[in-house]
Amino acid sequence: MSTQLAIIDSGGANIASLLFAMERLGVAAVLTTDPAQLHAASHVMLPGVGAAADCMARLRKAGLIETIRQLRQPLLGICIGMQLLFEGSDESPGVEGLGVLPGRLRLLPDGVKRPQMQWNLLERRGDPELLRQAPDPAWAYFVHSYAADTDDAIVTATCDYGGRVVAAVEQGSVWATQFHPEKSSRTGLAVLSAFVDRCAAQVPAG
């Protein structure tokens, strides 16, 4: 079995940038909404931009809700892709999230510009695996108006934007970043490289 990266085609405008970033790392990726391809992949990415409700609707139309919930291979959620992994979002109170991660999304606090659309400094918590190859200090690019309210035990990086904002989480086979690694220069490429290396280490040669 060889390493095969599958990127879920969520319709986000960041997909082209993500494919280009993976190309820079020398990693071939298939863009798909085919459940069979996702189950067969060695590792999966869930990107996204826009409103959580719209992204969930696209996943539901493609028949991917249960597929994503059932994935056991390494999974990386990016921006809205990260937000979809939680139980829900205050942006769309009646829309259920994927529920892969505990918690929900809350609007960024009053007194700050929404969305946060800027570079921000990541503050590591412990020794996060997804940032092990990242420079120190590590800067990343954010575009979002909602942030995760979740169990501190899974938070591996934060940033300061009117208070502590969850920037990255790790739980079991799931990694997720609120920032855009495909737009975050050295830090972003380090995150993507760490994800690929982690997956390659879990896939038998052959």
C-alpha cells in the first residue's frame, strides 16, 4: 500500500492553493467526493472557506457526512474544515456539525475586527506534533470570524486576538488548524510536511 492523499472537494476557494502547496512538497493528491476513495486513502484533508452551514450542505449533498465521521486514517481539517469537525457553530445554531471533535464555534469577541484577516503569532501548547517542523516563532495566516470553544486537552496552539483564540487542535488521528497552512509560508509548509510524514510513517511500504 502506498501513501495516497485525498483532499475532500468541499468547493472552497482555497483548494487550488492547497493543491499547489502539496505540489511544492512533491506530494500527489486526489481531489474527490467519492466515499470509496476517501476510505481507501492513507490520509485525508478537509479544507473549506465560507459559511459552515453551506459547507455542511455540500458535504451532505455529496453523501459524505457519515463517511467523514467513520474515517480512522489521519485527517487534517483546515479553516472551515476544522470548524466542521466540531459539534456545531453559533454561526448556524440549527445546523449540526460532524461531531468528530468536542465543542462548538463561537463568534470572535466584541472589540476586534471580524473576520480576523491577518498574520498572527502561534503560541504552542506543549510539543504539538503538527508544529514540530515549524519555525520558532511561528506565524500563520488567518481568515475567520468564529473560533473553537473546546476541551483544553486537545488544544495545541493558540493566538491572541482580543483574547485567546484556538489556532490548532490534535485528537487521536485528527489534526486541525484554524489558520490556512497553504497560505502560511514556512509555518504552513511545515505543518503540511509534518502531516505527510506522519501518514507515511503509518503506511506499510509496498
